[in-house]
Amino acid sequence: MLAPMKRSLAWCAWPLIIAVSCKNSDSPGATDAALVDLSVEDAAADASVDGGAAGSLTLLAGGLGGAGHQDGTGTVALFADPVGIVSDASGNIYVTDSGNDTIRMITSAGVVTTLAGSPGVVGANDGTGVGAQFNAPYGIAIDSIGNLFVSDLGNGTIRKIAAGGVVSTFAGTASQLGTSADGDGAAAKFSAPRGIATDSADNVYVADSQIIRKITPSGTVSTFAGTIGQHGSQDGSGAAARFQALTGLGRGASNTLYAMDNDAIRQITSGQMVTTIAGSSGDQGNVNGSGIVARFSSSGSIVADASGNLFVADSLNNTIRKIDSSLAVTTFAGSSTQTGSDDGTGPSARFWFPSGIAVGSAGELVVVDSHNSAIRKISTVAAVTTVAGRPPVRGSSDGSGNAARFGYLWGVAADQNGNVFAVDQLSCTLRKITADGAVTTLAGSAGQCGPDDGTGAAAKFKSPSGVAVDSAGDIFVADSGNFALRKITAQGVVTTFAGSAGVFGHADGAGATATFSRLVGLGIDASDNLFAVDADNYTIRKISNAAVVSTFVGSAGLIGTTNGTGSAARFSTPSGLSVDHAGNVYVSDGNVIRTITQAGVVTTLAGSTTASGSLDAKGLSARFSGPLGTAATAIDELMVVDQENELIRKIGTDGSVTTVAGVAGLIGINLGPLPGGLSQATSIAALPNGNFVIADDTALVILALPN
């Protein structure tokens, strides 16, 4: 029912599968810190649950875990898109919890507390502890007397945290993000401050997009290497050097800096000489070797140990790489071919987008495993353990209720009997969940992705996304990676209904003669006509029950936000799709919800094409942030997964938008009475009894509206 595209908070990139969302800040957040009620995980609910006067969220199937904001010890604690990390001499660890806009502290005993900031409250205010505000804090460093320095990416400032959690703005001015200028304190400007490091004299260095900035202890900002407004990959001294896209920054011996720059490792001496020592700018890969022969795929960070070895959080390769003093690059821990959260030694350990890395007080590595929302520790012999946070409980096993495991849930639909069909995108499977929470794999085999037709486990899918069920009980899946629409019978027999695996295009026609680009959202009307979002063609396609494909609205290759009829309409980033009882089609498109009548007339139902947010209001005055899945109710109201806000919104028949579940700015599943909380919701479907089922990362959750 939606498009396979989620945005990572700190990087705002568009990978196919990612687990954290960019935020907006148009409305104040709540101050609840405990977003995940772990005590309710063991109680799976069936689809007939009555939410009572308040309404409720209850678990149908799957395992909880992942993003949230909760202090506590070890795996009781929860993080949301943590990015930066540093350790002090006493063994305390400090983490920028970017998705929660907070700075967290972890003691040597694994006790996690919130040092500064308030979860879900985005801002730039200085203050003490929860009285301070941040906006997507990124890198973190520590000076010789224990002051912390944070690159507050969303504000474009450098913040200082003194003893007792006292936060002040050290350099830059909030809301001046986007340009760089040298100067003293608030007069300085930063473009995109990310990596941060200190030297032995307590100067602070910042990786600021395409330059390295230096800030003296008194707050004077100058450009240390590179030239403002100039980019490239040229080695050289000071202003003659060029950088392309700086992220991580670390300090080695003799105050030498090491920077991650567009998949290359750059060395900057205290004398400002810049040299590329490993990797190649713009040339991604996963190659071990010597120096510039090696390849990285990283927007992560870098650190030097006491022996002069460098360690890189190679984020897109999901590994930790080591560069020894001879510049030989090896893989220290993790596997570039498998994501996960498994503890283990060396290649048996698993990571998912490691971002920050630091050396602990005992010489061990501490790593921010960002998409697992966990903090990991790596011993000197590469033994990986999880010290804080609770990674999502992923897998592909069938079972009942919370005994079942999913990889990454995307599309969800229900039949007339209350059975739920969920696309497990990460596992390339279609799962069936009965009303009492019993999970089976109807088609596909976990981890075996491909284009094959067949029965049950013999069939294969590739990045499946949207799903719909017709009146006969046949299931249809938008098989995005194969550019095809697949049909699955109740017995699990899979055939290709329209399009041809591996054939990309935009041609109307019958069955295999039709071509698609990236099929995502999928819905079905009362006559069993299918409607699909053909996202990369910017069109909505109609597929009859005889498999005849036509272009319903939009024009292939033409992007925009124009309302109109048929081919005159334009779409920008269409994703989720549903159909109501009258045959009207609803499409989430950027930050708006569009309506398409049976005659192909496209109008904007709610939201703004120029502004995002979480504002409840009527029609175009309402604000969304990255809405994805939609579902029509029995009375033709519309339920919307407002994904980046972690909300479920309802659009009434008069166009009024209200929030029915979740709290804007707060991330993490919170089961029980509404508003509750959501972690990574992607899709929603109506059940026959008036409730709704929500696909939320690794779990299926039942939403019961208030009586």
C-alpha cells in the first residue's frame, strides 16, 4: 500500500529500506520519556479487541524493540537514531541520540540516563538538562576537563555541555544553517556541522560540509582546511585542499585529524597538510587492501587507538574497518553482505548502519549501531557485545503472536475473514496472519530474493511493497524490484499477473506486454480493478481483473504537483494508495494526500505541497510529514500513516484532519490506551470488525479507535 522509501533522520537519504525518519518541528512534543511499554510485549491481541472509551494499540504478532526513548540499564534503555559517541577517562559514554534530540550518558555499568535535551522537543534553547533543546544533534567530542561539544546539525551550531548538564551555544547561531562564515561565537556560521573532535590544547574541530573548521577555547571560528564554497577531492595545504562531503572526524597522535570524506579517508596534520590515505572519493565499495586501493561505503565516523590504528564505522557496508600503521585496510567486525544485530566475534557479528565510533577507557571500541538503536562494544580481539539499547527483534520465523519474527514489514492488507497479509520486504516473503495472531509464510523463502513464479517457498520476490486482496481471496503484490505485479492464490501459488521481471519501462498493455518502473502502493476497488503507484514514472496505473494495464492519471516521466484530469495531473513522490467504497482512489504524495475520482479527476484533499508538519486542521491547512500508507474506513473516512511524525491521522469526510494515535516527535512503540506511540509504521489496513492493522517495522499492531 505504499512506497519503499524511508528517510534517515541524520542523513535524510533515500535508501530502499531504512528504519528511521526525518522529523519536523512545527508543534511542541510531549515530555514522556518512557515510550515503549515492554511489559505488554508478551500479550498478543486478536483482531477483535475493543479499545474501550480511549481506544488502544495492541500487539497482533511480531517482536518489539528498536527505536524509543527510555532510560534504564542495558537493553531496557532505548534510543532513536543515535549517531555520535565519545568516552571519558572514567569509562562513561556519551551519545547524541539524534532521533530524540537528546544527549544520553551511559555509565561503565551500562546505566543510561538523559544528560540534556527533552525527547521529541526540537529547538535551540540553552539551559540545564531537560531545559535545553537540540535539533538532530550529530557529532560529540570531549575536552581535557570533561566539557562536551556537540555539532547540533539541525540548528547549524556547536553546543557546549558543562558539568551538571549545563548547555550553552559555543559557536554559530541557530537558523543560520546553510552557509559558512568565520567569526567569533555567534557571529560564525556553519553549513552542515557533523563530525567533531578536540585537540590537546582544547581547540575544537568541525567537519562542516566541505571544510574543516577550527574553534579556539574562546570561541573564535576559522577555516582550518579547505575553502568555503569550494569542493573536490584535491590534497594540499590548508586552503588549497578540497573536500567533497565531510562526515566523521577523529583525532590521532600529534593532533593529527582524520576525516571521512565521500568514501575516502583524509588525513589533516596539525600543520594543515591534507592527504588521502585510504579509499577513493566518490568510489564506493567494500574492498580490503592497502591505502587508496581499499574501498569504503561510509557516512560514518573514524577514530584512532593508542597504537595508531584507525577504525572506521563503515556504515553502508555494516562493518567496522581497521587501518593499521602501514595503511593496510581489513574488516575488523561485521559482514558487508548481512545486516543484523547479532553479537559475536569478527565476521560473525552483525551491524545495521554503524555511524559513530570511539575508543573506550580500557582501549575497547564503542560503536553507535544507528539503525539498530543500540550501543555496541568491541574488544581488542573483535568480540562484539550489546551494552545498551534494544535492537529490533528481526527474523523470519513463523509462530503465534510475539513468537513470530519479521524482517521489515511494509505493505499490509486484510481479507473479508479478518486474515492479514503482510509483505516482509527484508525477507522477500508474503506472510499470512490469522485473527488470533498465528503467522505463516504463504509465499517466498526468507532471504531468497528473485523473480521466480511457483508455489509457496519455491516462489521468489524482490523488494515487494504494496499488497491488496480481491473479492475471491487472491492476493496481489507490487513486486517493486522485479517491476511486476504478482498474484498469489490462497494456496500460495504465485504467478506474474502483469509486467515482466527485470523489464523496466512505462508501456500500457495486457499482462506481460505492460511495463512498470517501481510499483509501490496498491489498492483494489469493488469490481476488483487494481490501482498501483508507479512511483518512478510518476503515474497511477489501473490493472483490470483481466490484467489489462492502462495509465489512469499522470504522465510518465513528468513530475509535479498539478491537479487535473487524467494525463494532465502531476505527481512528485507518490507512495501509499487505497480505494474507498465509492471507488475514489487516495494517494499519499510528498506531504499531501491526493484524491482521484473514478473519472480520473485529481485534487488535493489535505496537506501542503510547500510545508510539512503535524498540524491538525481542515484540508490544505493541515500538515503532514512523509505520509505513506492509507486505508479507507467503512464510512469512507481515510486513515493515514504519517510516517515521519510517527502518527496515525484521520481525514474526515469534511476534510478535517485529526491525530488518532501517536505523539508528534516521539519515537517508539507504546502499547495500551491511545495516543500510545509508534516506531516505524509504514502501512495500515482496515479489518472487517472496524479495527485497523498497522505494519510497524518488526510488528503488526492492532489499532482500535475509541468507542
